[in-house]
Amino acid sequence: MAASLPHSLQTELPGHFVDLRSDTVTRPTDAMLEAMRAAPIGDDGLDGDPSVRQLESTVAARLGKDAGLFVPSCTMANLLAVLAQTSSREQVVLESNAHMYTSERGAATFTNLFYLGVPGVDGAMDLDRLAEGVQGGGHKLKTSLVAMETSHNNAAGAVPSLDYMRAVHALSTERGIAVHLDGARLFNAAVALGVEPAAVTQYTDTVSLCLSKGLSAPVGAVLAGPQAVLDRARALRRMIGGTQRQAGLMAAAGLYAVEHMGARLTQDHARARLLSDGVNAMQAVISATVPQTNIVQIDVSRSGRDSATWVRDLEAAGLAVRPWGAARLRCVTHRHIDDGHIERALESIRSVLAQGE
């Protein structure tokens, strides 16, 4: 556990310590490790790796797409989706708080693309503003890609409705614009909606899926979409250094994750709700968002302490969280968190609140 924590925590930790910084801190299961040990492997940069091929075809089929591409991270998957479907001096339109807009934007740096953020609510773009934003012609840039995100990282794990996604897809395709989905936590979104992942991805051309968040694989992501787009993305992957060699070792863990780890995400969602309810039951100067998935944001703006101070004080009290701006904390439940950890997290929060009284 200590190896995944900040330097200040890389000592022998007390048994009560709880890590809610991210669902990326999860470790592979014993079954994943065994799958990795037994995986047939090859050279994915030469004649291919059989375990990588199996992962790519399985994810593509599961998401209702023609083909898949295994890459080291979901950030790279999103970057390749943009590069493979746009040209220089064109426009990518997405929600103004989307992770691709606020944190990634590599394609804009590398290719002179322009990103337009459209205001929205709970991660869903205002459709009238979207329609206005994608109008081309005259002095306006050509929009070549519209991107959505689910679950929405910055909107506290919100899950836009399928009706919204259908409307975005219809509006875009009517204008000949491709649609990409940043589905880093796609399986969380599908579980929250009570549908299969393909029911969500039917309203997209391409989709990225992270394997190392709630699904607990150690590393990697898959980009899925039309064969022609994925062929171009595969060539681009080599250009940006994403080709891996005996990648089947990692792909085997990802394949196990996709096939076996999705259903248990309901547990993470339930524990996120326990945390949220526990914070709001305190009736204190802090409040928590009501989660749809496994992310809870805690508003500390009325507490007299900024988020960095809260992170420091909670760490001392046995709870690791992340600052999310100056006045919010982000907590993410995952496979290593049980009901007892949630209660200990709430105890840590109560103890820090008491320090300010």
C-alpha cells in the first residue's frame, strides 16, 4: 500500500489508514496475476501479441465496435481518437469541464487543433449551445469531432442520460461530425444506468475505456471504433511512442478485468453513497455531493480552511483524499474500500471538524 501513497505517507501506516484519493490505487487481483503469468505473448510492435489481440477484439465486441487498440493510458486513447479523426486547424467541441478539455488537450498542442468548451450541467452540454458551437462556414472553424464523457470526472462522477447522448449523436452525425466518448469509467456509468456498456457506446463513433480505474487492472486502456479509424490510430500510436512489445502480460490482466470486474462496481457506488450520506448527516459546515457512481466531492468552502489544509489534516487523521480546487475535496471509492473503511473515513472527517470548533 505504501508504494502508492505520497512521499509523506511512505512510512509504515497505521492499520486504520484509508486511501480515497482515486480508484487508480487498486491492485490486480490474484486471478489477474495468474492470467498475466499464463498469458501467451508476442511482440505487439512486430507480428503482434495474441493476448493483446484477444483483449482488443473482446473490448470492441463488448462495446459494439469494429476494432480495438490497446494503449498505455486512457489519455493516449483520447489523444489518438482526436488525431485519427481530425486535421490541423479544425475544431473539437466538448463540455467545458470535460477531462479532455481541462486536463489533456495534447492534440491541440501537437496539431494546431482548436478546442471549444460548451457549458453544461452535470457533465451534459447545453444542446442549444452545442448546436451553435458546431456551426461551420464563413469565419467559423470546421468542427470535426464532438466529445462526450461518462462517467464525468469533474462533475463528481455524474452520468449523462442516454437520451442526452442520443441527442448529441443525432445533432453531430446530421452535420457529418464524428462523436468520441471519453469512457474512462464507462463501466461505472453503465452500472449506474442499469444497461450494458454497448447501450451507452451506441451513440458514439469511437470510445476509450480505462482498465486501471474501477476495473482494477494494473495499467492500460483500449480505444474502440470503426476499423478505418483504428487503423489510422494504430499507425499514430507508433509515432507517439505507444507501441509496446510483450504487452500481453498487461493485456491479460485487462481482459480479466473487462470480463469479471464490472458487476462488482455496484459495491463501490453503494459505499460512495454511504460516505456522502455520512458527511451530510453531520449537519456541519461541510457538505457532500450525492453520487451516481463512485466519486464524492466535499465542499469545504464554509469551513474556514482551504482544500490543501483539509488534505493535510485528514492525512494526519488517517484519511487520504485529493484537493479538487481551492474549496473541494474529491473522494473515490474502489475495490479495496469496505464499509469499515467508510466509517473510519467519516471518523477522520469528524475529528478534523472538531479541530476547528
